[in-house]
Amino acid sequence: MIYLDNAATSYPKPDKVLEEMLRCMKYYCANPGRGSHKMSLESGRAILNARQIISSFFNIKNPMNIVFTKNATEAINIAITGVLKPGDHVVTTCMEHNSVIRPLKLMEKANNVEVSIIKGNEFGEIDAEDIKKAIKKNTKLIVSTLSSNVNGIIMPVKEIGTIAHNKGILYLIDGSQGAGSFKIDVNELNVDMLAFPGHKGLLGPQGTGGLYIREGIKVCPIMTGGTGSNSESFAQPEIYPDVHESGTLNTPGIVGLACGIEFINSVGIEEINKQKHKLIKKIYEGIIQLKNVNVYSRVEKTKNSGIVAFNFNGILSSEISYIFDKVYNIACRSGLHCSPLSHETLKTIKTGAVRISVGFFNTEKEIEILLNSIREISENINKCLFK
Ligand SMILES: Cc1ncc(COP(=O)(O)O)c(C=O)c1O
């Protein structure tokens, strides 16, 4: 199969990820932080090593300020529900995933939190000035994605970070799309909290993710329980990362995630970005001239994190992804991609969109096969050859 659904989860993973996960499961997968025997200490060291690798990757000073989660959604939920109180105001954008919008809408309904959603242009590009204009006295938090999971558009995160910093407002970035192909420096970007999945661009396994929380921010935990620390107390420890890490960690997954990031470091993030953009440009240029195709992504390297979203005129996106799968053995995603607001913005709420999302391991040959299949579909769509 030609796998072009990397925005959902990356595939394949570097060999080292699989090898180290297997080695962990075979030789040292005891419970980290829960015992003083050699194997527990070894898995504890592996977790610490992963924290260190992740912290230098995002230029985070203290590795203990990284909290491991099972995915980006959990990280975003910890951040949003952990800092907002009744009466607070939040500013976010029209290109967010439901993992941001749903917790915000829940807080709006149940906790009297006020939510402002900033609109973008026809590609969902946001003007940071519009975010600034929406700030009120009670604005506690700005949340934005780094890049859209629907069309790959990149948000002006540096400008938003500066605005938030100057106004003393917390800034949470959802780094789900872009972490692993763009340099994210939490200090340079003035990010207070960064949520990231381990299983997408960071090339780790599913079931991994994390949240960076800047030192000094009070984030109430959404879950309490065993941490292996302060066990004599009924109260959740306040020390990091224990406060947000109740229960046994996904040691093999976290070990795999660390190897995914080491792979990215060994190739170079700029190289990964270059390779992905080369493929995106090829796809874009191959389909933009087709008469019956509408493209919703931009092609510029600074405006696309690795996605081309498109539709054939008047055809449901799900029909096209079905044809890709059944006739051409190509994996991509259609529908609303858990982001209805983005589709309202792109005016594709009724059809959804076909989403091609490339990864570092995709090849030009695969893209040629994709383009040939798109041309074939384009020529035959009215003859209903595939129905
Ligand atoms: C922009 C964005 N945010 C959040 C998520 C949720 O990520 P996860 O599945 O790791 O919870 C996704 C997943 O596709 C995403 O694309």
C-alpha cells in the first residue's frame, strides 16, 4: 500500500524505534519509578533519557517539565481544563482540531468560560493582529494549532507567542501537525504549554504524546492516583512530572518515541522538511491544473506542513478515498478530519475533503503513482467507471 495518511499517524517508523521497543519489552520493561530493583531502575533511566531527548529537541530547560500522555488530545485536555477557571476568556482559531474545540466548548457550557474563535481567510490563514484585537481583560489563554490538520496551513505562532507574552496571557500550542518537521523552540516562540503527539511527525508509536508546561504555571491535574512518590499522602504530589503522571507509563512507547526523535536528529529536521515539501510541491503542481479539481492547500514551504487537501467538483471526498483504497491501493483520509470549523472556513463542510499527507519515507515514485491515479479518476469520473 502507498501510505499517504501521515497526518493521522506516521507510517512506517524508523527501524530503531521498533528494535528498541522490542528490546525494552524483552529485557527491561519493569515499572519505572515504582521499585528499587535493577530492572525498574533501568526502565526509569530509559524514561529519563526520553525526557532529556525531548527537552533538548524543543529547547526545554528542565526535562521534568515534560509530562507524558497517551496522545496529543490528553495533553491538550490537561492544559485547557487545568488552567481555565469560571469567568476566564480564551482566544482560539477557526482551524483547530476537535481536541481543542471540544474541551473549550465543554468549559464554555459547564464552567462559564468565554471562548472567542478567530476567523481566517479562504485558506484558514490567521492574522495575529485579529488575535490581539480579541484579547480582553479576562483573557487567560490563547490556544492555536501549529499547523492545520486539514490543509496544512501554518499559523503565525511566533507573532501570537509575542502577543501573548507581552500581554501576560498563557499560550498553548497544539503541535500535532508540524512537530518533527519544523523546529519548535519553546523559548523563542514564547510558548507556555506545548502539546505534542508522539505517533505523528515525531515517528514514535501510537499511545505516546506529551505536554510541556513552563515552570511556574499552575495546571490542576485531571487525574490523580499512584505516582510512586509521596505515597504516604492522600493528596496528589505537586512535583513535576508526577502531578500529571498518575498510573504506569507507557515505557516501551516512550522508549520508541525517544528513538523516533533521535532518528529525526540524525537526518536533520530541515532535511525532513525539505523532503516533505518536495513531495507536496509535486502533488500540488500535478493536480492544480486539473479542471475538475479544487485544491484547498497552499504550496509554499512556509505555508504548508505536508498536506494537500482537494476535492473533485461535486464528488464526496469519501468516494474518492474509497477509490484510492480499493482501486489504487493508496491510503489517504477523507471527510471532516475531526475539524468541522476548518471545513466551514474552506467551505467544504458538506463534502469534506480528500487529504493527502506525506511523510519523510514517501518517495517521488509513490507520488507519481498517486498523480497518475488522480489523472485517471479525473478523466473517468463522469463516466462513473468506478461505481
Ligand atoms: C491538529 C491536531 N490536533 C490534535 C490531534 C489529536 O492527536 P491525537 O490523536 O494524538 O490525540 C490531531 C490528530 O490528528 C491533530 O491533527
